[in-house]
Amino acid sequence: MPMPPLEVLIFAPLIVITAYVIFGISGFGSTVIAVPLLAHFMPLTVVIPIIVALDCVGAIGMGVRLRADVYKAELVPLLPFLMLGMLVGAYLLLELPGEILLGGLGVFVAAYGVLYITGKQGGLRVGRWAVVPVGLFAGTTSSMFGVGGPIYVMYLTARGATPEHIRATLPVIFIFTTIARIAIFAVAGLFTREVIYMALALLPIMAFGMWSGHHLHLNLTREQLTRIVGVLLVVSGGSLMVRAMGS
């Protein structure tokens, strides 16, 4: 396998460790940070399988540790619609041109970053009916962009989940969705030798980032951390949109 470009060797580990420190602190945020930043250096068809493989390992570790607080009443109805949406998203990932995927990811990430900054991502309530559109949309974006966590957070919050419920339930959702996406991507031929080698190389960095997040004590409230992440998402999403328009 040819050596990755120098910028990948430098920035990929930095991006991954940052994303998984945040994941270790909050229980989500790894993909929504790692995928748009890594997409500046590699195609999404390479980035997403790598992050899916890392997320699978990270989610299993966190899910086992926090399993007592899982919000089972909302998790079980959501899973079938997530699975169906992931099949749709995998098809679109393979069929849509790269610039459309980059632009779509940029819009999605920037819009959610604005919600983070304004603190309005959790202000509504929805009924049980929402499990169908939310599950389908989250599954589709999860396969297309590798980004589903923000949607799960909004849905669980809108269904009355506590922060403890959300932190424990998200890793369990990620276990199911990452295993399903690994199977789908393997069938689609996206797990190339390059992807497997890069995922294995980044695995210790991901593990160290999660460990650091678990043990890191910041003088920041959850709201302050959320707004910092929001600024990062807006900048990252906007840069992806500019890049897509220039393609």
C-alpha cells in the first residue's frame, strides 16, 4: 500500500484524538467532528468506513460501562428505522458525486453547529410518531456522512431523556449502527486494504483520546463545551461548502 500523503499523516491523528476526547467527555461528537475535518484530506468513501470502525470499538467500551442508564423505551422502536435508513444512505454514498456529498455534509454540519451555538438543539417535544422520520433520516445521514449523533441527541431530548440517559444510550445506538454499517460497507467493497490499515493505525490514538476524555476535568460547563463544539462545526461545515463549490 502506498504511503499516505504527509498532510494525512500529520492531521489525521490530531483530528481523531480531538474527536474522541470530546466523545469521552460527552458520549457523542466523534463523527460530527472527525468526518468533516478528515474529508478535507481524504474522500468520504475512505473517511466514513475508517470512522465507523473506530466508533464501533469506542462505542462498545463506553456502552458496556454505562449500560445501566440506557433508555430502552426509546432505543428499541428506533432501531428498525435506523437500519432501513442506513441501506438508503449507503446507496447514496456510492452513487452521488463527491462534490454533492461534500456540500451536503457541509450544510448539515454547519446547520447543526448553529443550533449548538444558540443552545436551541433541545427545546422541542415530539410524540412517538417521530420515531419513523427521525430513524430513517438519522440512518441515511449516518451512512452517507457518518454523522448521526446530533440527530439522536435531539430526538432523545425531545422524548424527555435525561443527560444521563443520552450519554448511556448513544453508545448503544452506535454499537448497533456501526456493526450494521460495517456489514453494509463490507458488502459494498468500501473496506479496502487502505481503509483497514488506516483504521488499525488510528485505533490506539482513538483509545487514548477516549481515555483522556473520561479522565479530563475541564473548568467548562456542558453548555460552554457545547458552544465551543458548535463554533468548530460551523467553521468546518462552511469550509466544506466552499470546497464543494470550488470542485
